Amino acid sequence: MSDTAMLDREVRDTETSTKYLNAGRQSENAGDRWKAIDSYEAAFAADPDNLDVCFRLAYNLDLVGEEDEAIHLYEQVIQQEHPPLNTLINLAVLYEDRGMYPQAERCIRQVLATDPNHPRARLYIKDILASREMVIEEEAHGRMPVNTAMLDTPVTDFDLSVRTRNALRKMSIRTLSDLLRITEAELRSYKNFGESSLEEIKAMLAQRSLKLGQAVEEQQTAAKQQIYQQLSEDTGADNEMMTRSVNELALSVRARKALALLNVSSIGDLCLKTEAELMGVKNFGMTSLLEIKEKLTEMGMGLRKIDS
């Protein structure tokens, strides 16, 4: 293909990408997120190097719960020399949700290097560092503390079958600490991870008074308390309000069922959810979303947002 032909093709691809990008923005502004995603995907196919297209597609996929694709696209955007701060923040949140604390920390430190007083970045870095430095403590029912040396023990040192060891290796789960940072649901989601391997791992952990996802649960509890405090400072609501039951909001039956499926029991828990997380629950519609937002607005509060 001649240089002229190649140039003409690049121009056509750019024009096509721009056309679909504009169509996506119109659909997004109209509230039709899935139609917007279709347009952004067409724009991305025409010009995968367009960072604006990458971000809009990633952002909307993030909102509808397609986190794997969102992460992949966000990672593509931050490859540029001066990545947008909102991309770094959104990617850090996804990393943290998955327990990928070193990656989340790198993103937030990039934000702080550009804007040392960025309010969300300053809050997130505290949570991430607390998670990385977490030491599992003795629980109320008498569980013995686990020292850091034990947490660093390779899973190959435990009495596990070859199949289970191979499965953990493919998932990059190397140490006991890694097992405590992954939930049972996440293990089940991996392809070809069998029930026998899951039961084998659970039994091994139970012998040591441990369980899958233990570190995640403890980190989330500590993080919630910090975020509750921040929410109290931002909204003027006292910390006690954060711990009050969502039943006090007097929501409809459908809204209450949706929150139950998400294990949301307190008002603070609800404020940590995004619109996308709520809308991802089966049979949860716009009416329920507006109902919840209205109740929270009356209290001077709101759902968690991601940067756009």
C-alpha cells in the first residue's frame, strides 16, 4: 500500500472514530449507556489509539460492571506520558476492589505527584497503605494471631494436591497471604477451578483458624470506618448516622431486596455503592435508584461517584 493510500485510510479511520465518538456522547447524555457503549466500541475499532475513545468506553464499561474490559482500557490510557488524573483514580479504585494494592498505590501516587492536595487521592492513599500494612489480629472468638512470617509461607509448603497447586499457580496465588486476600466467589469464577480443590483449600485454612477472604473482610471493615469518618466530615453528618440501619430510610420492598443482595446493611454501606453497582442487581430499576438517591439527598448524602 502506498504512503498516500495509507494516509487516506488513516484519515477515514479518524473520521469514522470521531463520528461514533460523538454518537456515543449523545447516547450517554441521553442516559442510554448500552447504546453509548456500542458507539464507543465502533469508534475504538476504527481508531484504537484514540485516548478519548478509550476513556469513554472504559468509563461506561466500568459503570455497567464490565470491570475486566474497563481495566484493560484504562491501562491503555495511562500509558501516555501525562495520563489524565481521573483515569488514574478510576483505575486505582478498580485495583483496590480486587486487592491489587501495589498497583492501586502506584496510580494514586501518580495523581499526588501532579496534584499533592487532590482530596480523593489523599483519602485513597491512606486506605491503600493501611491495607498493605495490615496484620491479621486476634478476633473476638479466640482466633490466634497470624505472624507475617506465616503469611509469607508458599502454598506449595502445604499439603495440597498437584491439581490444586497448579490451579493456584495459574492464578498467581503464591503465598498464604494471597489466599487470605481472595474470596471463595473469586476462586469459583476461575475457569476449571473445581469444587474438590476449593474444599481442599478451605480445609487447609480451617486447620489454621483461617478462611478465604479473611484479609479482604478485615481490610474492608477498617476502610469503611475511615470512609465513614470522611463522609461525616464532608456531609456534616455524625459518624453514628453512618452506622444506622438502611431500614430507617423506609425504602420500598424492591429497593430493600436489592440492598440485601449487595449485603448493604447500614447507611454508610449504601453511600459506598455506585449507581452502576445498584443498577447491576436483577430487577433493580431506575425508580428504585431515584428513590434511594432522594432519601440520601434528604440527609445531605449521596452514592459514591467515579470521575468522568
